[in-house]
Amino acid sequence: MIVADKKPIEEIIDEVKDFQRILIAGCNECVTVCEAGGKKEVGILASALRMYFMNQGKKAQIDEVTLERQCDHEYLEEIRTVIDQYDAVVSLACGVGVQFMAEKYTKTPVLPGVNTSFMGVTEERGVWSERCQGCGQCLLASTGGICPISRCAKRLLNGPCGGSAQGKCEISKELPCAWQLIVDRLKELGKMEEYEKIIPIKDWSTERAGGPRKLVREDVRQ
Amino acid sequence: MRLRYPGNIRIVRVPCTGKVDVLHILHAFEKGADGVYVVGCLEGDCKFQSGNLRARKRVQQARAILDAVGTGGERVEMFNLSSGEGPRFAEYAIQITEKIKKLGPNPIKAASKRMAA
């Protein structure tokens, strides 16, 4: 999922302090799971903003909505009939949702309510970590299911480097060396011959280095 | 025991303080409560293991939010006691009432009066 972190309330207040009618829009997908932008967080933010405006002696209307997703037309369409009633929308979706809403409703400012962080997993409640960088050419088949692009600080394709010590990366004692994990896993799978194969230079043009990406699939396109 | 404690306290019963959410605390203030305190079991004594520890974290979150919006986080408090400690319950009720009285009414009430005038 896409992992996001809550923005400090002071920052959101700064974004919205000059508006009167504000819609707080949550998203039922990734940001709900990582407890940053779901229905509950929408409720908390809306309540906090209502109190802020009351304390400032300003009249404000703060409404709440949580859409199934903000990265699909069909769900964003649900607010088409009401969006004109608001001076601004604070979207608690990831950066994708914020932008898609802004593209669709060009006359209403859409402001971000979370800091979108990475694609990752829930290790335990309250702990998330990165697993994928969307490089566009998945290598996991030859690395025992452990990604050297997202989990090695240097993104080495043929590691480990000299900074690996006792299974940890030199940048942090908390961080496991991805290549140590790969070797351990390949040993467990009895596939150490995979480790002997040199992974050729990667074509980074499918990664972010190639500019903004787009995927068109004619087989499913209408 | 027939202990006395201030009559201005409204008790909201929950099965465990783990049920108390930040949103419940914020809504109370939004609706004009002058203070909110959560009374849970002693830490380490939760029947559901971590209910009161979760409540403590949520109280801290609510405090931070109330500070940021100008209501004042010191209006929220958490106390821990065992269900057999009636006198202590009354003592905490008196303690929080005195504290909130010193802080004065919820600033939202004064602000809405000004806005209505």
C-alpha cells in the first residue's frame, strides 16, 4: 500500500485559515490502513478545525466525506454536485488522490492533509516500512523475493557492499542489509546459484529517472 | 461509602478505556465541555491487556490537538485507579474540577457568545 504520515495540525491550519467553507475528504484505501487519512482521521481533523475557527471567533463550515478511493474517476465523481459549495478541500488521500481531485475540480483549491511517504508494508500496528520503489522492471524472481532497489541504501544489484556488517547496513544499525537478507533467503530456498549470476546493468528509464510514467494497456482499454 | 464528589461531572461509561478515542474527547470539547478526564484501571491491570495504555496515548494525542487549536491540552487528564478505590475516585474528581475551574470555561463558549452578539 501507499504509506502516508499525518501532517502536523498547525501546517493544515496554515493551509486553510483564510477559507470559510472547507471539505475534509478522506480515502478508504491505503491511508485508512496506515491511519493517516481514513474516516476517523477525517473526523479528528474536522473537529480540530471547527474548534480552531470557533476559538478564533471566525464562522466556518467544516464538512466531512470519505470516498472509497480518490485515484479513480467514479469515486471522485461522488462529490461533483457538492464541491462548488466549498472554498477549499483538504484531501487526506495520498499525493495521487490530491492531484487527481485537483485535476478534476479545477476551480476549488485542493490541499494536502498528509505527507505521502512510500510504498510499503505494515510490520506491526504503527510501524510501516518500504518494500517497493516501482522501478518498472521487477527483479524479485532472482533475488529471493527481497528487493535490492528498495531495501538496499545504494540500490546495488550485485551486493553486498563493504558497508555490510553483522547483517546490518552501515547507514543504520537498525537497518538490515538487503543483500544479507537475499543471501540468507536464497540459501533457505536452496537457490544459491542465483546469487552467482551477475545481474546486468539495469535500464533505469522505466524508473522515475525516465520522467513521469504512464501505462497504457490496449487489452483492457475501452 | 456515600462519598461526595462534584456534581458537575458527567460520567460516560465505556467497557474499557481502550474504547475511548481521540474523537470522543474532541467532540466533548467541541460541544462545550470545560474538561475531560479518563479514568482507567491501573497500568498493568487491564483485563484486555493494553486498553488503558492505548487510552493514555490517545489522551496525549488529544492534548496535542487541543493545544494546537487554542482550546488548551491541559484540560484533558488521565487517571488510573482500581475499581475498589472509591475514595480515590472522589479525590480525582475534586482535583480535576478544581483544576478546570482555575483554567476557566472552554474558550469555545466565550467565542460563540461573542460571535452571536
